[in-house]
Amino acid sequence: MTVDKEFEKLSRLTPPAATPEARSRALTAAMQAFDAAENNAPAAQGNAKGWRQSSIINWIWSPVMNKKFLAGSALATLLVIPAAGYLAIELTRNGLPIVDQTEIAGNLSKNNAPKPIGETARQSAKPITVVPQLRPATPETSGLAEQSAADSAPALRDKEQQATAKSAASQLPDFSADEISTLLNKSEGSAAALGGAKRSVPATPGSAPQQLAEPMATVAPSPAPPTGGRVQIQLDSNRERFAHAAANPIKSVATDPVSTFAADVDSASYAFVRRSLTGGAMPDPQSVRVEEMINYFPYDWPGSDNADQPFKATVTVMPTPWNHDTELMHVAIKGYDIAPATTPHANLVFLIDVSGSMDEPDKLPLLKSAFRLLVNRLKPRDTVSIVTYAGNAGTVLTPTRVAEKSKILSAIDRLEAGGSTGGAEGIEAAYDLAKQGFVKDGVNRVMLATDGDFNVGPSSDQDLKRIIEERRKDGIFLTVLGFGRGNLNDSLMQTLAQNGNGSAAYIDTLAEAQKTLVGEAGSTLFPIASDVKFQVEFNSERIAEYRLIGYETRALNREDFNNDRVDAGDIGSGHSVTAIYEITPKGSPAVMNDDLRYGAADQVPAAADSTHQGELAFVKMRYKRPGEDKSALITTPVSDGNAVATVDAAPQDVRFSVAVAAFGQKLSHVAAVDAYSYRAIADLAAASRGTDTFGYRSDFLGLVRLADGLSQR
């Protein structure tokens, strides 16, 4: 009755700004009232022990909520109580079984976690879990837990049950506010692909964690989760971040005849799309960057035969497979391929994320295997350094020649995950080490490997962009390698790569690591040109409209093309770059924009000059040689001589890249390809697959068929 009166008084109050003391009193009163209601309630149906059944999460979190650091701090209360509620909802909404509290107390007192219903049938399927490290309970916090258990004493039938509950509460791990925040921030993205996720309760020392819920589907078994004093929780929430970029619009040549963009050799998007589809889910449309999908594949474009002019452009104009009233202008370049014997000395710094979120099989373990492959590819005179970062940065290996390979591999093998993610400090330390071992006329590169979860220190994209932009002035290149799902911050990876003279890749399998770091080591490590820019001017007498397929995040202003201070893409040895425009000829029924009423009459057509007659467009490229500040220019006119009459008449590699472009647009919901089916894309790709030495194109066909099947659901 006393508690009810207190609640009645509280309900009539209209408090001003709440003080910490007021929050503490309200929280304590509410919890006491809840406990009293639970303890005095009649036995629930089917429960002979007289206890009302409730979620294990409520029982476990109750001592935590009564801790002094929560009750005494208004800020902590505002932050942690909603977080705890969110965690409880996430864990209970997917089928968390109801467990008798008396049985829980007895099991915990015997160092045994309660076994859920149907556990025996589920033991063969093991989850990939996020495993935050928890510190053991101190005597002080154990006392707080004991006090919390004692506060619920009226609910216990006798002193023996009270003692059992106190013993159980004393064994609960001690959560700090930072640990709770870190715990909630760690999400497992692969749960979406699996169709669900398993949950685990706190494991007492020496016991195996008990599974509380069964996943809806399992793609492949995973290693058994670690044991011993850890809480294993896997959240369904997906914290992956992708930069929002709307598809390029159709532009009128009459008003906007020039298109300018930076070259792009990244491949992260294709690997991420592949992982989504093979995991049974359509990819997030924002994760699809069409140019990265096109440029993922090796093509046999004609290349330059000398380093003085490192590029040669090949242009093909062909009918558009998905629109008979438009055409495609396909522009391809291939960089000069440095002979292995003449590759420059490499000074590499491995900047490795070892935060707690990396403690998953497809993150740090895969990362370590990938870097072992790369080390085995390097020459004895190359040097490798290793910097790790979690809560703070640390140098694991000072510059060491690859001749001492065993020392480097041993340092990689010793890496372990744990802690929060302070990426900015790690970036600063890695660049300092790269500058310390700088090799003139060599390759100086930081290779950042992470799941992208920066949450300590400067962590916004803009903050980290400023750090990278300042550091690139030292002549140090950057490679960003993404790993894992759930925390993947693709937006940040792109920001770092595009502003740090770098490239980005996503490593989802060891085979992808082999392709990126070994098979394409030349293009990955050894730059032949920096700040590579494209500019295309369309002839308004021949072309009415155009649309650049992809490169949305690489767009530049027209004036940026001739400004050597504007950063752009970098191209490595032997790397190819492909860009595709959908163009609408003058007079085509596909023209979307009306002719201008004003201002067009006094314009002098570009075709009035006889030297330009027959031209469709003019392609220009600017680039800087390594170590130079002034750019060079390469130009290529596009005329009817570059055109083919049918799709089948186009070169094989052109047709395959067009199939990839159609697939990327369809996945990203570009309206232009709505009527073009996945089966048509597969047919076009199959007919132009070619030799396919490494099987990449066959794998692509499999992805198209998966997307077709998933889209029919």
C-alpha cells in the first residue's frame, strides 16, 4: 500500500527539469513496485512453483539497472536505460523462451546456464557471434548485485532461495557504461543473410554458452563461439553505411554538353553485391556502384607499349540492348604494365583494425590470411611495418625487410581483437611510420584493413577526410580493404580512398584476397598515374542527350578538369578503366527534353567547322606521372568510324562489360533498365563470356541467376 501511495503521489506531479536525485528516486520506486507486483502475483498457468514466469533478460538486467553509476547520473540514465530496453526487445522478439527465475538462480549457482527448449535439436547449428570482452566483477560491484537481489527478498519462499539468488547475482559480469555502449554498437550483418540469429546468455566461467533462439536459416556452419566469462550476443540491427548517391540524370547536350569525372579502379561494390546475393538477399541499392562492378573484371583492352604515354583509349559505339532508340558510347583505357623485374621498391604499412568488432571469422582471421598472401608476393628488398588500432594505436612491427619473412608472418599471427575503435590515431601512426621509412622513387603505401567501425576520437567522415587529405601531400598512397558484415562502413571507406590517393576493395573470401592482393598486385600497389580525369564533350549537331552510367560519387565540375590541384583517381600498373554513356541521337524518339525556345538561334554549331564533321564526341584525359605536379593531356575524337551496327558486332569484352552495366543498374533500381530482364542480361553475358581463365565471368552469370530467383519471391 505504501508503494501504491507513493506512485499515486508521483502520478500527480508535473516535475520541472529532472535532477539526478529525482530520477534516482523514480527509478527505485518503479522497480520496487514492479518487483512487488511480480512477487505477489498468483502462480501463472502451468507453473506449480508460484512464480510468475518472466524473461531472463529482465532478471539479468535488474541488478545492472540498480547500479550507482546509473542511478546517480542523469546522463547515464538517459543513455543506458533506453539502450538496455532496446537490447531486451531485440533479444526477446525473436522467440526468447520464458524461463522460471527460481530455476535460473539454481542453475547459475551451480555454474550452469539454463537450457532452453529444444536446445538438443539445435546444437549442430552454431552462430557467428560478436563477442565483447567483459571484465570480471569486482568486490564492490558484487556487493551492488547482492543488494539488488536482497531487495527482492519478499519474493523468495525461504532463506535458502534468497541465498541462491544472491549467489547467482554475484556471478553476473560487471558492465561499465562504455561496455554497454560498445556491446550495443556491435551488430552482426550476416544475420540478415541467414534469416535470423542465435542469442546466448552470459557464460559462467568454465561453462559453454547456451543458445536461446534458433536461426530461421543457416547458410554454413561457423566455428564454435569462445567460452569463459563472456557475454555472446548477436543483434539483428544492421549498421552498415553506404553513401547516398542518386543515379546520374539524362542531360541535354544543348545546355550541358560536357561531362567530367574522376577515374575509378575500386572493386569493393562488386564483392559486396556478391556476398549479399550468395547469402540469399538482394543487395542494398545504395551499395551498388555500377562503375565498380564494370571495372571488377579484367579486360583485354589494347594498352600502351611505353611508359611515356601510359594510356591508350579505345572507343566503341553500339546499339543499346535495353533501348533500341539509344546508343552506348563505350570508352576503355588500359594502363601501361610495369614488368615485374622493374617494379619499384615497396614501403608498405599494414594498418590493421583489431577492435572488438573484428572478432569474427570473416574479419580478423580472414584479414590475417589475406596479408600472409600479400607478404608472400613481395620481394625480399621490400619492407613491411604493422600498426594496429583499437582503443589506441600501437606499433606491432617496425619497418622490416621481407627477407625476414618469418618475423613479419609471426607478427601477423599474434594479432588478436578486443576493445573499441580509435581509427584516427591509427591512421596518424601509420602515416608517421610510412614517412619514417619513405623510399624515394618507390611505392610508399598505407594499407588500411577494417570493418569501418570508427567510434573513438575523430570518427566522422569529414574529420577523417581532413586527416587523409593532409597526409597525402607526403606522397603516400592509401589502400582501404573492407572485411565482414554488420559494421561495414562503406561510406567511410570510399571517403578515405577517394581523398587519400587510394583505392578500395572488399574482401569477403580468401579467393577475393588472392585476386586483389596477389593476382592484381601490380595495379593494387604500383601506381603509374595519379589524378586521372575524364572529360567528354558531345557534338550537339549529332547527339541530343546523354547519361553517364555510374561514377556518381566521382563527378567533377567542368573547371576541375584543368585544375591540377583537384584530386582525382589513381591508376596502377596494367589496370583498366571503363566508362559507358547511353547517348540519344538527334531526332530519336527517345529524346526526353524539348528544344530550347530562346538562346539557341545565335549559337554556332560545333559541326560548322569542317574539321569536326562526322564527330559524335571528343574524349579528353588528364593525368600526372608519379611524383609530378603538372598534368599531361591525351585526346581521342569519336566518329562514325567507332560505331558498329549491331550488338553482336561489338567486341566480346565490350558486350560483357555492357551486361555487367545492365546488371548493376537493375540492382540499383535505375528506371532505364526496368524492362530489361535478368534473363536477358544473363544471355548477353553468356554469349560474351570468352575464355574466362579465372572463372570470374562464370561466377557473374551465377549472380545474375540468383538475383533473378530472389526477385521472383
